[in-house]
Amino acid sequence: MNNIKAKRPGPLASVRLFFTDRDKLEPAVITLLAAIFAILMGVGLIFIVSKDPVTSTKNFLLGPFLRTYNFYYLLVAMVPITFTGLALCIIYQLKYMSLIVDSSFYTGAIVATAIGVRLALPAGWHPAVAMLAAGLAGGLIGTLPAILKIKWRANELVSSLMFNYVFYFFGSFVILYFLRDRNQTILASMPFQKTFALPKLVENTQLHAGFIIAAVFVVLVSIFLFRTKWGYQIRITGANPKFAAYAGIPVASVAIFAHFVSGFIGGIGGAVEMSGLYRAFIWQMNPSYAWDGVIVAMLARKNPKFVPVSAFFLAYMRVGADFMSRRGDVAFEFITLLQGIIILILASDKIANYFKARRLRRNALAAEAALADGATGISGVAGKGGRA
Amino acid sequence: MIEFIAGVFTSSNYWFIVLRSTAPILLVTLGAVITEQAGIKNMALEGSMLWAALTGVIVSAFTGSPWLGMLAGILASVTIALILGLFALKLDANAVLCGVALNLFSTGGTVFVLYSLTGDKGISSSLPSKIIPFIKIPFVENIPWIGKVISGQNLIVWLAAIAVVVIHFILNRATIGRRIKATGENIEAAKAAGIDPIKVKFFTLIASGILAGIAGCFLSMGYTSNFTSGIAAGRGYVANAAQVVAGGTAIGAIFASLIFGLTDAMATYLQNIGLPPELIQALPYLVTILGFIVVTLIRDRRESIRKRQLLEGKLPKGSLKPAAVGGGNGAAGGGGAA
């Protein structure tokens, strides 16, 4: 372990390595291009449907930075998708597809609501207890599709989508029948206790301490995945389950454990959202942050370190779209459409490996030409082959 | 309670609703069955249905013809299936992930288009869209109980029944069926036999697109008379679960989608006796998961018993051949799934 650490390059050297190592640089460039392509496509759509496309485009692209309120709102919007993005990084490292973190997040919010409304605890402890309980509930729920897959070979994405409906309806049942505030005309829970609220980071904005909790989790999940035995087992199982099984890794337990951790993070995310942002449970429908987590995890290339970057990008697009749709004639939902397109592009191996394939093809052609030239052919081929 | 349930099961109205809510699920389940048989998972069925439902409404409103609307809806649905094929088969993307992406694209995209056209995000009621006709069958409608169940159903309920026959025929009788199964079971062997797996998979994707398109049009032009956001309500996902229950056959798809239809129709009645609607709405999805587990349990048990009998040589003489074949298939299936 120690000598592995010793070989690790320093931060500056690793940045230099990143830019010289084409295998690392090219995927990053493709990801960036996909993001830019999506934004351009968004602008294109605005120009098709809007009566005042210039203002709408300005609001979409610059909206998050035009007002301080918007910028803080962007930071707040990063929090839930950071949690679901981290949770999905773990699932994707395992090469599973389940979206059960949607249930974990939603049920986490419900559990936190119950604790926030019903329990009397000292400030500080109150949200902490709620987060722990929400995390446990989310973790247990998270294991369901993994168990179904391992025991009965159920496709985990299909079963998790079914469970998402079940837990969504069950959650709204709990709110309606046990926690509802009957004085409100809209569906809302009774107000949280004062002790439940997370402190604000900046007065008179929505930015709450959950932002810091999310940042801590980015670090924790990075360590979990890349510096612990469990993370190693998860990555090996994902890369090659047969090899992992031969190497003595308990593949089934690893998968279930990873799902528990992922659901735990999702549950905590739900609780943080409740205690940080709201004074009562007022979701009229499921915000489905897990679907945003998909794109956050994919833009981050399953690496928790990059989750804040991709969460920032998605939050930027969403806040911009929100600002634009409030002041214009373009529906906010076009952002979901763009999300789908980005995932499509990022999911395609042929697009992701486009540069690499081109490089290999060129090298092969060059080698062939060298062979045809004769004489120095052999050494030339060896040299080029080695560099590719 | 027993009296209540007996009352529901004997009421012709209940069975009328069962047929009505089974039909769309049956259509998409058939779509999921045929693609799965070719070895590709079409998770974009939900998105296909959404686009079909919206396009059907828009085109029927502007042309005044439900048939043109339905045709356009089917085309939209097939387009989504083809995009899935393009990315999954030509650009080496993970098919399941593409499905997720296309569903996001469709949930957002349909609302975006609806809002841009009508200024409303929720419902298309400002568009004068048309309805696919309901069919009253002369003479049959006068038969006391049966007449009330099967007469007056939408044309698409009958189309769903026809689709079962067509898909059954395609999978079992036609050459293309053998090609589909060969592709799904062993892609290398299929290639060696001169089959182009990509072509076969595209064929099944188009077929599933047509089926999901009909189902989507039914939702907005028959089952209800408007497009509402998220109108597919997870039916495309349910189809992928039901497909497993169906065991890869068109006949199985009837039973698999009936599980959903029976619960879905029962939900309306349970609501009337004061059970919380939220729990009832969760029921069809829960029952689908349970049905799925039960079917796999039964299949696994049957396989292991058969294997044991085969090993111990205890099989009765007459059943030796089919059982051996079945065991072999089972083992191959198990290997494929693992």
C-alpha cells in the first residue's frame, strides 16, 4: 500500500500528466464537447420557439450570474444532484444500472420530515439524527434491486423503476395520512420544529450548511471508492465480475453493500434537502433527482472527484433555464430534453473513443506505409506501435 | 370483504375496465418481448409511448383525422426506437443507458413541445384532437353479460388482440422468428449461419416501436381524450418487467399484462370502499414485481427438479426427450442471464 502511495505524482505533475496523456485527455475533451453541443442545441431550440430569442438566450446563458440571488440559488441547486450523482457513481463503478436512489432520496426526505415534525431534539442533533435515520432507510431500500438481481436475476433497472413508483406512492400516503397539515389548502406536512433547520451559510440567501455536507461527502466517497478495500472490491467486481469471484471477492455481498452505501448517500441527500431548504414537506410530485444524478455521474465519468464540476454544470443549465422560462416563452422542460441528448452522446463508446480510434487507424496506416517502403520497416513499426 | 370482491369479479363493468387497461400494457409488453427475444432491451418504450401520444393528438387536431394522427404517432414512436438502435447498435452505446436517456429526452421533450404549441404544460385540452372510434358489435351487444364487456371497446383493444396473433406468428412460424431467436440466443452462431444480427435487431426495434406507438395513441386518443404530461405513467417500464413474466412468448404476454390490468382495474373499485388511493396506485407496480419474482421462482424450481431427475436417471421413458431438450434450454437460458 505504502509504495503505491509513494509512486503517486504530486498535484502539479498529475495535471501535466493529464494533459500529455492522450488516453485521459481525449475523454475529457469529448465530455466537454458534449456539454457544449448540448448548450448550442439549447440555444437552437430557443431560436426555434421563442418570440424574443436574443433575450431568452441571454437569460439562459448568463441568468445564473446576472444576480447574486441566482448564483446562490445555483449553489443550492448543486446540493441534491451532488448527492444523487455520488450515489450513482458507486452504482456505475459496479456496472449496475439501478435507479433506486430515487426511492432512497424521496423516502429519505419522508423519514426526515417525520423526525423533523414529530421528534423534539436539541438543535444540531435534530438534523443529524434525521440524516442518519434517512440514510439507513435509503440504504435498506437501495439494496432491494441488487437482492432481486442476485437472487432472481431481475433486471435491476426495471425493478428499481417499479420500486420508485411504489415508494413514491407510499411516501405520499405517509405524508397525507400521518403528517399532513390540514390547515393548508395544498398538500403539505406540518411545519418542522425550529431545531430541525440547518444553519444558513450566507444570511438572506438560500445557501445552507447542506452545501458543506455535500462537499464532505464528495471527499468521503472519493476515499471510499479509491482508497479503501471496499471501494477496490466494488471497482474490481464492476470491471470483471468473474475475475473478482475467482480472486475470492464475495461478489454478491459487495454488490449489495455498494447498493446500501449508495442508497445511504441518497437518503442523506433527501434529509439534507428537507432540513436545509424547506420549513415543511411541500413536494407536490417527486423531484426525481436520481435522473439528474445519472447525467452528473456520467459527466464526471463515474469519478466522485469530478461530481462537483458536473453538478455545477447541470445546476448552471437548470438555473439558467428556470430564469429564462420565468421571463419568457420557453418551457423549463427543454433542459430535461438536453439532458437526454448529453447522456446519449456520453453513452456511446464509438463517440467516446473517436479520437483514439482515429489515432490507432493513422498509426496503423503509417506502419503499413513504412512496411511498403521496405528497408527500415520493422523498427519503424515497432516504434509507432509502442507509442500508440 | 369477500362479498365485495365477489361482487367486483362478477360485474361486467369491472371486466370492461380490465380489457381497457390491459390493452396498452399488452401492446408494449409484446414490443418488449420481441426485442428481448432478439437480445436487445428496449427501455425507451416509455419515451416511444409519450411521443406517440403527443404526436397523435397534435396531428389529429390539425388534420381532423384520427387515422392520420395515429399514423404520425406510430412514426414518432418508431423514430425513438430507431434512435435507440442507432446509438446502441451502430455507436456501441449501452442500450439500457440509451433507454434512460431517451426517456428523459421524451419526458422533457413532450412537455416542451406541448407548451410551445399550446402554452399549457399539463394538458392538451385546447387542441381539438380526435378520438379513435369505439366499436359496438351488433347482436353481441345484446348478449346480457358478455355484450357489456366486449362491445363498446375501443378499436385498439381489438388491435391489441390481433397484435398477439401477429407477434405469435412472427416468433413461431415465420423465418424471421427463427432469425430473431438465433440472434438472441447466440449472436456468433447466428452470424455463422448467415444472419445479420444488426438487421434483425433493427427489425424487432421497429416492431416494438409500432406496438408502443399504437399503445401511446390509445392513451391520448381513446383511453382518455387528451395528452397529459407523463401520460404513459411507467407503462413502458412495466412492459419490461411483464416481458420477463411472459417468458418470451406472445401468449405469455397476455397473462403478464393481465396481472397489471386486473390490479389496475381493481384499484378503481378499492378506492370506492375508502382505501387510501395512494396505496392503491402503488398496487399495480408492486404486483408486477411480485408476479415477476413468483414466475422466476417457479421456473428455477422446475429447472432444478428436472436437472436432478435427469442426473438420477429417474425420468419416465415417455418424457425423456422433451425434458432433456427443456433442461438444455434452461441451462442455456441460465447461462445467458448470468
